[in-house]
Amino acid sequence: MLEVSHVTKKYGKVTACDDVSFRLEPGSVTVLLGPNGAGKSTLMKSVIGFLKFEGAITVGGYPNKTVEARRLLGYIPEMPSLYPNLTVSEHMEFLARAYKLTDYKGRIDELFRRFELEDKRRKFGDELSKGMQQKLNICLGLLPEPRVILLDEPMIGLDPHAIKELKLIIEELRSRGCTLLVSTHIIDSVDMLWDRALIMDAGQIRANVGREELAERGETLEQLFFDVTEGQSAGAPEEGTPE
Ligand code: ADP
């Protein structure tokens, strides 16, 4: 459903993604783990079509910048960018019109109920707390019912209720056949959710492992993460590029 093939992205001399390849299947949750600066956000932004890169990315078989691919893709960024002069409800209406959605009112009500935004409908973007902005951001990402959903550090800033709700939603989307890629540097926040884990460090995918495969090896995700990230840097201290 999502295929990333030999993707390289450089910012000047910094290679943020270095020949990254992987493939994600429908009905799966993949967690993208890596320390700060590993290249996770750059990879996400490349997939969603925000950045130019070398290599190829397809969504449902379509190149990622085509209209067909964009219809399938959803992105929930780490930093919400809301309009200060639009209310919570107006943000959702605006998005629904941009995507030419029909029969979306009930879905907005349901998302607002689940993320406890019902009494915030008339608040303006710049009146919302950071956590509320993130909740609205999630509602906006989910409203068009994308089939491939990228979530960049989605739990940051959320209260416990919203975290619980988001985890439930992720499981529901998976059972409906969606493909989810969740990036985080907090392993605990996704521990129960993932089917496959990609561990990224210094722009490269250092491990790509299924949950069962890891369990058979008797390893935890945390152990693998530290083996891969700290093991590598401990082995090659002189070559480490400064952050
Ligand atoms: P992560 O999301 O894993 O924290 P990023 O993708 O944000 O990693 O960053 C990967 C590398 O690319 C880092 O070295 C970062 O400093 C660099 N980088 C990210 N965005 C830019 C940018 N717009 N311009 C220059 N360098 C960038």
C-alpha cells in the first residue's frame, strides 16, 4: 500500500534520509522509531509530498505526488498549523469543502465527541491550548478518511483521555484495512500498538522487524532500539557526525 524505494533527502551537506526503502501492507500499524534528528520527520514529509527527494514513493501503486495518491494519504503533523481566525468548527468545514466531502457532519460530531472538543466548537485557533490544537489537528487529519495515515509524534501534548482515544482509533483504522505509520521517539507510547517496527538512525533504516519475529527472538522493542542506535554509535565513535 505504501512503498518507499531508495529515498535519499539532503539538506545541503546533511543527509537526512539515506537510501531508505520499505513497504507497508494494508491493515497494519508500523512504528517509526529513532532518536531526535534520525530523519523521521523528513521521511514523513517526503512521503506526504512536502519535500523533493531522490528515489520513488508510491501509495496504492500511484506516485506519491499524484492526485490519486493524495486522495489516499493522510498526515497528522507534529506541529499543528491552525488558522487563528477560524473557529474549531470552521476548520473542519474548511477541510471538508477542500476535499469535497459529503455526509461529513456526523463524522465531525463523532470526532469532536471522542476528542472532547464539543464545547470548543466556537473557539478560535489561537484560543486553543497546545493539547486542544493537537486534538483538532488529529480530527482534521482523520476527517477525509484516508487509507494511508502518517502520524508524526501524535501523542505529544495530549492528555490521557486523548491518548486512550487515539490508540483506540489507530486500532479501529487498522481493523478497517488502513495502513498506518506512526513516528515517535517515545517507545512506551506505542508499545501495544505496532505490527512492524522500523528503527531509523542517522538517516538510515537500521532495523525492520515484525512483532512476532521480535517475540520469537525473545527481544523487546526497547532492547532492539538500544542495540541498534547505541550499538552503532558505540562501534564507530570517530565517524559520528555531529548533530
Ligand atoms: P527527526 O524527525 O527524526 O527528529 P528530522 O527529519 O527532523 O529528524 O531531521 C533529520 C536531520 O535533518 C537532522 O540532522 C536535522 O537537523 C536536519 N534537518 C531537518 N530539517 C531540516 C531543514 N529544513 N533544513 C536543514 N536541515 C534539516
